[in-house]
Amino acid sequence: MPSLSLPQDELRRITGARCYEERLLFLLLSLRQPGIKVVYLSSAPIDPAIVDYYFGFLPDPDDAAKRLRLISVDDPCAQPLTRTVLSRPDIVEELRGAVDGDAWLVPFVLSELEEELAALLNVPLYGPATSLAYYGSKSGSREVGLEAGVPMARGFGDLRTMAEIEDAAASLPGERVMVKLNDGYSGLGNAILDKDDWAGTSFSASGETWTTFAEKIQDRGAVVEEYIEHRPLYYPSALARITPGGHFDVVATHDQVLGGPNNDVYQGCTFPARPEYRAEVGESARRIAGVLADRGVVGLFGMDFFALKTDAGYRALLCEINLRIGGTTHPFGASLLTTGATYDPDTGLLMVGDQPKYYTATDNCAAPCLRGRTPGEVVKMVEAEGLGFDPARRTGNVLHLLGAIPEHGKLGFTSIGNSREEADELHRLTRAALCGSHATR
């Protein structure tokens, strides 16, 4: 259930947002295992060429096709998707008929809508209960970080009024502070505030003003944190999972590629995080996962950090916890399922035997020359250039967001190599092939 059950005002600012429902299509690769069935929902029908593309990674596409059920509500404007499904008894009944035997519902993000649907289907959710959603907010992240004993930027949480924002800003050092909405995502709920020039505040979301932002603060809450001026500044993240039985582990670390006016909007990532701070990020993530497991959280989730170099070495600071599938999940899942690699927690590497795997991923390769083309045409072009996936070497590209190509001229891809340099070079060549200098991150 890849429903984007998120604040819709921010979602509308993402180009091709509906196509982000395709981020979970990497789970079709799990059909490699003969005992698995996948039922995949979407707002609009998924182009058959996209499904065929993922089947091309599997040893028996015909058998996989028998175990895949695609269900569309056939309403591209339906947002969030789960709300539309709940309003359609025919779709709910079709889902009931498609679920036989043991099953669970995998949401992109979990809200009360997904909980209601899971209850109607009588299937468990692989995700944190909404009663625990606070721990994935910006204020809740600070509470969990404090209990886990991990370093964080100085700041204040659970703020609702402009007077509280002003007091918090005045109490922190430096000329600037960061204000973040509790439930903002992809950096779109952030603002950089100059204490001496509030009118010059830089909002990450286009069109935002203090009038609209103050209303959101009152409604959704916010944090104010010190703005880290230190440069160079790195933006690692970690993925962790917690099973229904309470077992927890860290499954990956990444360095995020950020953009936007404040350089805080997610664009892509590289795996693994830099060796200088990889172990510290992994250990902090493990401690956070332990706290969340004790509180009953279940599922796959992400944590974002800052990393800065000090005289004593590199230091990682917790930025936020995202109790949902995030931007690094699908590159990680696609790399895992195409290469058959396993994660080594001691080194933080994905290993296929003795061979480590590296990847570079983007959600935002866009170019005017791609607009109007079909997903099938772009797949063929990439493969004709020798930039597809090589199953023998277990390297190459895995494409995603292909449904955004015709209307928006945009797609994403994950470039997998046997070294950091190979992954980066493949990524560069692929971006150039997808319209060279016209392509943008």
C-alpha cells in the first residue's frame, strides 16, 4: 500500500508526486522466491512495460506474473490512495479475495487510514502503530535521542506558538536557527531563521510565508534547533528494522545527497556512508532502534544525522527519526534483491561473498528531452547504451519512478558497482545518457 498519507500541501510541491507510489515496486523483486505473492495497489494503472522491466530481473517471469496482483483505483487525483480505497467497497472486497494465507500490509507511511484498512482485511501491518507516531516527529526524535544518549544539536521541541519560537531562538547560540515542523518530510517543513531579520527567513517549501508557516506550527507543532554553521558538513543516514518480536538491527548507512534553497531537500544517496563516521552513525542508530523497540515500534524506518569534523575526529549528531519508508529504502531494497548481497554490520558493507557492493542513487534525474517518452523507450535506451544490469557481475542500474517520465520527464535510478568509484562513474554515465548536460538532479 504505497499511499502517500502525508501532509498534502507539501506533497503538492513535489514534481510527479503521485508517481512516488512506484517507490515500492522494488518489492516485485521478492517474487524471485516461489512462495511469495504480491498484491500492489496504485492510484492509476501501472504501465505494463514497468512491470515487465522488474520481471526482467527474475529467473522465471511467467511464474512471477501468476503471483502478482495489480489493483488500481483508476483515479490519478486520488490522494491519499488509502482514503480512496476505503471509500470503494468493491476494491476492499477485491483485496479480501486476493489475500489468501499468511499476509501483512506494507505501507509507505502508516496513518489511521492504513490501520483501518488493515483491520478491514484482518491482516497485520508492518509498520509502527499510529499511537507511536510521535516518536517519528521532530519533537519525538529529540525525546528518543535523549533517552538513547546520542549527540544532537541543541534545541527545543513541542513548540506551538510564535512566542515559543521566539523564546527558543533567542536561547540558542549563533545568528541563525533551524525551525522544523514536527511532521515535515523531505526537508519541506524546514525554515532557516536569521534572528536579526525574520523577514529574510529562507523557507524550504516554495511559496511559504510566516503567515502560513505559523498556522502549521500551531496545528502540527515544531522544533527550533541551532543552525550548524560548521563546514564541511555531511548528511549521513541509517536504516533499521524492528520485528514484531522486538528484535532490532541496523541494515544500512548512507550519505544523503541534498538540494533545494536550503540544501535540506532529499535528492538521492550513496551507500555506504563514509568510513570516517560510518561506525558512529551505525552505533547511534542501533541505540535509537533499541529505545524504539522497547516502546513497541515495528517495521523499517530511517534516521538522519549531521556529521562534522572536529579536532578529535568526526562527530555524528542526530537530526531526526522517520518512522516510515524513506528515500533510501528503495535503493537499498533494489540493490539487496538484485545482487543477493547481505549486510555485514561489522564493516557496514553489502557483501556478495568476498565482494563488497556500492551504489549511488537519485530520485531526481529530470530533463525536458525525456518528457513525452514512454517508460519502455527509456528502458531500451539505457540497455542499448550498455547501462542496464549485468546479472553475472551483479552490477549496473536499477531504474525507478519510470511512470513519471511521460508527463514530467523525470525518473530515478540506482547505480550499483563493485567499488565506490565504479558506482559513481556508472551514475555519471547514465545521467549523461539520459540527456547529458540537460539532466538535473
